[in-house]
Amino acid sequence: MEFFESLWNSLQNIAGERVELGTNSITTLNIIVWSLFIGFMIAIGISIYNKLVLGSVVSALTKREVFSEDAALTAAELGCANPLVQFALRKNGSFRRIVRMKGDTDTVCCDEAFADARFYLPSENVHRAELIYGRSGLSVGTVLLSVGAFFVLAIVAFVVIPDLMEMLSNFISSITPEGNII
């Protein structure tokens, strides 16, 4: 009997827990769902950045067949000389492991100025670059559909989950020793 009473008290403590943010009371579930939604939006933003911005560099390099140091071109010649590409091609960046600067070795990255630097896509990295940064699977419709579906799921979670929690709470309270069902 003590086990069931302690279990019941624990369930009541968990179900009744609320987080106070200023004067608004927000349930823990709301915080979790909105955190997941924000994380999902950040992931979509990163995916769009990878596919559109960095994908344009990869596609320009593949289209012009720049697969060796000898054929390397500047970002301006590729038509990709914007600050986002410059940030991605910084020294020790993950994109820099795939798209190389003329003078890079496997262990040391060249430290030339971005405006003068010449870039190429080593032939051994072409397949990997197209898989990671290729534009396949990404469209405005897909992005909007994904955001809409997750938003609907979040709204349903706010409407349905509290009712289910109330039903569970009512059920548990009816089977406690005080309810004389056990």
C-alpha cells in the first residue's frame, strides 16, 4: 500500500508541475513542444543555407569541372563571392574540408585572403559534396509543408494532450485506495 501511495504522490507532483515565466504560467509540455518547434525551424534554416548557398558553390564547381588545383577559380569567377560563402570557406570550416583552396594540404589550410583565393572541388569529394550540398529533396513546397505539418502537430499537442492528462488523472484518482476500487 505504501508503494501505491508514494507512486500516486509522485504522479501528482509530476502532473501538477508548472514553470513560471514572469506572470504567465506555462506548462512543461508547452515549453517542450515550442522548444522542439524552434529547433525544427533552426534545422530547416541550416538545411536551406546548406542546399542553396553552399550548394551553389558546389554546383558552380561541378558545372565548370573544377576538380584540381590547376583548374581552381576565385569565388568571384564562380559567381559566389558573398559573405555567407566567405564564412563557410574560412580556415578550419567544415565546408573547407570538402571545397579546397589552392595550396591546402590534408593537414594545413592555406591562409590566403578570400578575394584572391582560388577554390576547387577535389574529385574524391565530388560525390560527398553532391550528397550533402546538392539541391535534391529541397523545394519551397517541401519546406512550407514541413513547417505547416509541425505547427499543426504542436497545436494538436496543446489541445489533445491536456485532455488526455486530465482523463489519466481522473482514472488514477478513481483507482486509488481512497476510491475503494482496489
